[in-house]
Amino acid sequence: MSDLVKHSNNFNFLRLLLTVLVLLSHSPELTDGDRHREILTSLFHTISFGELAVDGFFLLSGYLITQSWQRTPQLFNFLKKRILRIYPGFIAATLVCAFIVAPLGASHPNYFAQFDAFQFLKGMLLLSPPVVPPVFVGQPYPFVNGAMWTIAYEFRCYLLIAVFGIFGIIDRRRLWLLFSICVLILSIFPSFLSKINVRESSYLFGSPSDFIHFLTFFCAGGCFYLFREQIRYSQTWALLALPIVILSLFELKALRLALPTMGAYIFFWFSFLNLPMLKRFGTVSDVSYGVYLYGWPTQKLLIWYLPLLSPWLVFVLACGISFVCGLLSWHLVEKPFLRLKSF
């Protein structure tokens, strides 16, 4: 990423903010399984802060990955960069979850005797949540890392960019826009997806409805990059769009239309605001991926060993611990592998 791109936006701040929102959303639900205490869900009964944050990640990723292909439209180099960005941190977190976190949350003394190495390695290769023996038994969501499931969808979007890039669709931005509109329509009316054979398509797309949902935001981010010279960001338009997006939170179909369009406009308007304080985040380590990967297991261990903690204290403690984990992940794993991009 060039210095211009790195320092002329608030992307790093937004990535960290979105990650914190995921932790904020998970804390009450992981504590007792009651999602109604989650702040955004309690207000609008449609979407949580965690879901909103993940949509924001895909929006930002669509912008940056489309930019990455256009700057280096070579399949091998593109895939190498994407693999180096996703896999090292993911593999490290998977190993930590399987060999440190899971044994600490296992109720069966023979955890390692039950361990299936083949299924574990297969899941890691496919960017699936760690496949481990039962953990956190009796707790809501007894998974060692239930947040990792979105990473595979992220990588599927990367592969789609590569395919579209090879066939020249990214260079023909109107075709990309047309494709994005079709995906948006599918996301608003998901009943069209019911005819897809889920078993046959699972390796390619995962859940078709989830893939289309995430792809909607990824494509929208790509549109904002490809049409960046035509889009004019205005505080007036952002403030006019904001109440419409807020009202759409009461109705799911309206939300599916408003978030990838007007919500995306607000997102990128804020991304390019000239806010010197936030731009400082662009000069520091990007710990957001590590915080996201270690947030869930940190929260699960806190709840497992300190069950009387309030969800909000769990959130605060998890933020601090997972931030340290994110720093370690960045400096010990992610950054060293990213240096290999130039080889």
C-alpha cells in the first residue's frame, strides 16, 4: 500500500473500531445466550453491532482488494499477496485456539486423545473455525472461535476478484456495477437462492445466502473504488443519508438495500474526512485482524473462568487482552510474512 493511500484515509481507525464493535456485540450473547441485551438488537430488532461491523469489513475489503488488483493485475502476485495477508495470522490463531485455548476450556480430561488431526488440518486449509473436541460445554455457543467463519467468505471474494480480473470485468466498471446490482437484488430477495444445492456448492460458496450477503458489501466497496473519480463526498449528502439508514434498521429488507448503498456512502465519506487525530492510526500497527481473531477465545475464557463477570466488564477486559494479542500477531506473524510480498 502506498504512503498516499496509507495516510490519506481513516481506514486503520475504522478497522479497529469495527473490531471493537464485534467484541461489544459478542459479550452479552456469549455470557448467557440472550441476544436481546445486545445494544443494536435491543433498539431495532434486526441486526447486531457485530453483523454491522462485519458488513463494514467487507465494504472496506471490496474497496482495497479491487484497488490491489488494478495496481498489480497479475494472478500469481495477487494471490500471493492475499494468501500472505490471510493465512499466516489465521493459522497462528488456529494453533493457539486448538493447543492453548481449547484445552483450557475442555471439560474432558482426554482432550488430545480425541483430537482429529486430519479434520483439524483440513479445516485450517479451508479457513474454517478450528475443528477440535468439545469445549466450553454447557455454555452458550460452545465453540473455541466462532468468529473465524467469516474469513473463508473473505477469501472467496478475493478469488472472485481474481476471476473477474482475468476476464477484464474489473477494467469494465459498468459490468462490475451491473454485477453488483444483481447481487444486491439477490440479497434483498434471498428466496431466489433456495434452488441452489447447498451440499454441492458448499466448498465453493459456503452458505449461498451468507456468500451473497457478504458479496453485496464487497461489490459495493469495489464500486466505490472503481467510480472514485465520479463520486463526490459531501457532508450534506452524508447527513441526509444518515436518518434514512437509521430508519431502515427497523425493517430487514429496507436495511439490505440501504446499508450497501447509502450506508456505504456514509462509510467512505467518513473514511476520507480530513481528521488529523484519526489519520495517526494510519502510522501505527494494524492490529485489527489479530484483535478479531483472538477476541472470541479471549471472551470465552473470561466467561469460563470468571462466570460472575458482567458482559460489559468482559468486553472491556477482552478488548485489552485481545489488543495485546493483536500486537503480537502483527509483529510476530503478520508483518514478517507480509515482507515476502516483494519476493
